[in-house]
Amino acid sequence: MRLRVRPVAGLTGAIEVPGDKSISHRAALLGAIASGPTEVWGYLEAEDCLRTLRAIEKLGVEVTRKGPGHYRIAGVGLTGLQEPDSVLECGNSGTTARLLLGVLAGQPFWSMLTGDDSLRRRPMARVATPLRQMGATIVGRDEGTKLPLAVRGARPLSSLTYRIPIASAQVKSAVLLAGLWADAPVVVEEPSASRDHSERMLRQFGARLSVDGNRITLVPGSPLAGCGVQVPGDISSAAFFLVAGAIVPGSRVAVRGVNVNPTRTGILDALESMGARVDRADVQASTEPTATLTVGETKLSGATIAGPLIPRLIDEMPALAVAAAVATGVTEIRDAAELRVKESDRVAALARELGKMGARLEERPDGLRIAGGAKLRGTHVESGGDHRIAMALAVAGLVARGETIVEDTACIATSFPDFAEALNLIAGGTAVTVEP
């Protein structure tokens, strides 16, 4: 599958983006191990999150689809999961694999996890190491650091104080989830704050959890209770439309119901540091706050994106790189080596593919130097099977001269199946054509 993208004269209107991917995964997993039913609205019905639902079904949890994005998860409690009779297939979803490892670390049976070609190349040692320290047995390929992995949990697990070398919400979440079956409090210390959806949702389900700066403590022993979860719009998906609204001449784009959890709004801070004005309206305070975000055409300037900001926008970096490519001046992205172990090496992919369009990106070990002011030109580019690279290239095509063909775009279904339709809606016509 590929996208044929045509330049547009302007983007206008308001859209909604699909439910937050990170929150959807966590709602499914916590719903599975809670006592009693959990109702989830706005669940992301894209490939990655559907993998998590299928995984908990294989672990003996009944899942009922009641409508679009509306699921009932019949939680079995902390001791009710069952040994799966087949391999847990995680597809392309690193979140499914890593958070499942945390849950399975506390189960007294064997489970096997695998994934697609991309996921089998991604590192799992960062999660497996602390879970082994807690008492779980994790074996598999490349000395137990890559999928496929076999896991046999222990109950109780040993308590642990774990200092994460690089801020990672997935590592933090895996350890905290495993801590639900520990014999004493589990502590995770981060070098800087990463997204805190797990902490918020664990509290919502009834876990005893406290946060002191970047030190998170979970006290086991409290049962989780099923509840209602409203999944807000995903700011990672909204980022592509916010960037498009800022760089396409004559544009003004609003995205409704977007999650504005402060640990996820780094993309807004970065765009504002580049000169964009991001208006917030209809702010709703809840477990996960939401707002309508509006951006119009802006003359962007280069900026330095580094340090504690990086964990708050790591998934939005492909969209931000497109903004930097057309901005005035130089943008430096540092401290972002994590980009190299995502669904693809995003540093290399962005430099290579945006480079084909005339952008000037220089790879660094931990990021990029982007010389802005590029006049992008349409050409053939490749996503490399990475959904966020595919969508970033499509946004770049909106301001390129001539048509841009983005190859290998079926991967977009892992997070945003209706991406092309949403883009065409605010374009007021066919800016993007999906071709087989």
C-alpha cells in the first residue's frame, strides 16, 4: 500500500483523532487483572491495541465489543489469569510486549511472546533485566534480550528499587505492573519524567501508589477494582495535524478532545519554542485532561530540543522533524538516542527520506541537526514499515512541489487507520490518495 500526496493551498476545519494508544493498552491490561468489569470508551481500534486485547483473551479474560471503541473487559483479579495455550503475538507493538512482560512476571506459569520482524529486532533487555531481578524467569533469543521470549513468573516477586538509566515509560510501567505481585514496596526512579499514564491509571483502579518527584513507589496488597475508562484523543496522532496546520500556508486546524497530560505535551512546548501559537480551549480536567488544540500558519524558527523535553515528545519527533525542515534556521535534536530503537531507526529514516525531498538533515548519535528553510520537492519515499515515518512524510508532501509517493504505508493502521481520510477532510478535497 502507498499514499499519493499532493500539495495543498490550505488546511481548515476541526477533526478528532483516535484514542490514545498508550492509554488504551493500559486500560486493557489493568482491566484484565482488576476484579469485576471495566468499561472502556474511545479505545484505539488499531492493530497495536487490538493485539493487547487478543493477548488478554488468550490469558483467560473475556472481552466484549459493545460498539466502536467501546469494550467491556471482565476482569479476573490479580490471581485469575490462566496459562495461554498458544503464543502471545504482539505484532508490531512494543508496548504490548513490554507491559505484558511486567504482568506475566507475576504469573506462576509459562507464556511465550513474539512479534513481527521489526519488533523481534527491538531491545527487550531494558525490561527483562529488572523483572529478572524481581524473580521472574525470562529466556529467549540473543541471551533473552529479544523476542521471542518465554516467561515464567513468580509469586510473590521480590521487592525492588530500580533506577532507570534512560527515562522510559514502558520500563517504568513494566516494573510497576510486576510490583502488584511483589512481597514489599517497589520503587522506580527516573532520570527525568516520562509519560505517567500508568501511575494515573493504577490509582484509578485502586492501587496504592505515590509519586515524589521522579521517584514512584507502589505498595502491593491492594486489589484492583474494575471501573470506567474514557480514552482521550492521542496527542501523538494530533501532532501530524498540528504541524501541518503550522507549515501549510493559509491553514488553521483544530483537533478536538486531545490528551494534554503534561508528561505528553512536549510537542506543544517545542512548537511554541519555534514560534507557533497553540491555542487551548474546552479544557476538561479528569484522570487524563483533554483540550481542543488549534494551530494556524506560522513562520517557524529553529530551536534546540533536548534534555527533559525529549521523553515528553519522543513519539512526536518525526512530525517535529518535518516542521524543522521548513523552519528558518537550525534545529538541534539531542539526547534522543531512543529514536534509533523504535519501529525503525527513526534518526536514519528521517535523514534519508526527508533528504530525498530536499531537506537538510545531519545524523547525530543521539539525534539530528536540521538546517531549515528547505524547499521540499515531491518524490518517491519509503516508510520502512514505520507508521510515524509514513505519516510524517505525508505531511511533508503537503508542502512539497509536485506529488509525493509514500511507499509501504499499511503500517499506518497500527495507530491511525483513518489518517488519510482525516487529512482529506481538512484539505477540503483529495490531498491524499490511498493506493494498493
